Amino acid sequence: MQDRLLKYKFTPYLVIFLFWNIIAVLATTLLYAQFVNTYPDASWLGFFYRQAPIWYIWMFFTPLILWLVNFGKKSNFSLPKNILTHLLVASVLFLIYGFLVGIHSLNLNQKLVWSTSVIYPSASRSFVLNFASNCLIYLLIVFVGVGLQWYQSLVNTQQARLKLELHNSELHAQLVEAQLQTLTRQLQPHFLFNTLHSIASLVRTQQNSLAIQMIADFSELLRHTIQQGEENFATIETEVAFIEKYLNIEKIRFQDRLEVSIQVSTEAKPMLVPSLILQPFIENAIKHGISSKSDNGCIEVVIGLVAQQLDIQIRDNGVGLSKGWKLTDNQGVGLSNSLHRMEKVYAQNFSLNLNNHPEGGVLVHLQLSAQAPIHAKSPIEHAID
């Protein structure tokens, strides 16, 4: 509000006008209260007529003094040069003040005669009597001018700091965006090559019809990946559609030995998450869990909102984790990539646990902020905010 007021062209003059009028009113009221008993016939307006012109002189001097303070700073005047300039200007203003007050005094006493012999003594007397108070008033105006300069400098410094912080935030956002895109590009070839390897395995075992079907499904998966383009984020609904296509390919490889169950709550579907965040966990469940089983494999995916958190559970009925298994020591390309991307987006506001399920297999439990301030086009800008 204050910054806006300072931008208006006539605001300083309005403030000066109001200030000196307040001083005139206060001085008049003080004198009126002091002499009302001595001069019963006197009125407040009469005292105001006597006092106001004296203060109005300073009202017209003030803009000049403030301009001089500002001019001295802009011109980089040295301290001695500043003092000398103010002494010269103050001397001229005091002479003008003495002359005007002298005329005002003569006019009040009905003795005004436009003669040097009459005006000079009155002006000289006014100059001498008011010299000390005039020096004090002049210094106070100079101090106000310096204070305003300091305040404006402080405002400018704060604005510059905010601009610098915004610029740094934008640079950080661009850096994180570039890092996320790099990680996404790294992940896409990883699972695409794994899928091609599965197709090659079917061809080597002369399961050509299954290989052809897998190629058709793979082309659809590839089209989906290309459509995502450079997007670093996708809705849960889009992610689930993607892993369904991926699992369709895996079902062909496992034929009748793989069962899939996916449950997604309605309120979780529009939530945004880093793209391809689910696929590495599905791939690990198949590669390290179900592939080692001789009987049927099963993958269950349950996604919902729990206590303002996006709750994702992925369970397989595979061989489970080996004894002493630690997440920090067993991170392949996909899992490591997913962790890095979640750290970039959510910092420490996410949790990931991989444990053996009591009924067999592994349970991946992932919790993300359901209120993550991200959107499809520019997620990191909002995340920084």
C-alpha cells in the first residue's frame, strides 16, 4: 500500500500540504488556548489567520529542500559540498522567510508601508528572532529527506532481492525440469529394450504367433510412450492405462501363468504423479519375483487416497526378498531412476517400503502427497512455490 502511494506523482505534495496544515492547526489551537482568557474577543480563526501564513512559508520551502537532498545524493556530492550547498540555500530561504514574516507582521498591525525604511527593520527583526527555530526546522526537513531516501533504498533492495530469488527459483526449476527429462529418457529405453528382449525370446522359441501379438501390443505401448513426449507428469488414470498395456505384453510371455488385478479409487484417478512411476515396480515384480516361480504368478495393484496421501500398493506372489535384502543396496536402473525422480519432485515428502508379504511375495507400498502442487505443463514451478 505504501509503495503504491509513493508511485503517484502528486502524493508527496499532498503529504506536505496536509502536514503543514496540521502543524498550523495545532499551533493555532495552542495559542488560542493560551491567550483565550487574555483576549476574550479573539476567535480561533483570528489566531489561525495570524499563524497559518508563517507555516505555509515552510510548506512551499519543503519541496525545494527535499529536492536538494535528493539532488545531492544523485550528484554524489561529498559531505563538505553537501553542507556548503545547504548552508547557502538555508541562508537564502531564511532571508526570504524573514522578509515575508516581516511583511505579515506589519500587515497584522496595520503598519504595512511599502518602504525600505519600514520593511527592512521588521524583516531583520523577524530574521533574528526566528533564526534558531528556522535552523531546527530546516534540519528536520533534511533528516526527513534522508529518511525517505533510506526507506526508498530499502524498498529497492527488497525488490531486487525478491527478483533475484525469483530468478534463482526459475533457474532451479529449469534445472530440475532438465534433470527429470533426463531421467525419463533414461527409463524409457530401459523397459522398451526389455520388451524387445521378450519378443526376441518368443521368436527364438518359434512361438511366432505370440511374437506377432506381442509386437502389435508393443507398437501400441510405444505409441503411448511417444504421445507422452516430454511430459514429466501424468495422471494416475494415464499411468494405470500404461501399465495395463505393459502387463498385456507380459501376459503373452507368461501365457496363462500371470494374473493381474488393478483397483483404483475414483478420487485417485486425476492425481498427478511422475510419469512411468509405476512401471519399474511392476517390472521388478515380474523379473525378480514371478519369473522364478514355476506355478502361476499374480500381481495386485491397489491405488487410493488415505489421509490426504496417494496410497499405492503393488504386491506379487513371487519368491520374495532374500534375507538381509536392503533397498539401498539393491537398486537397478528402474528403481534407482524412480527414487531420484520422486526426490526431485517431492523432496522428503514421500515414503517407499519394500517388504516381504506375510502370505508370500513382495509388497511395494508407496505414499505420495495427494496435494502435490504440480500440473501437467510446468510442475516444478508450483512445487517450488
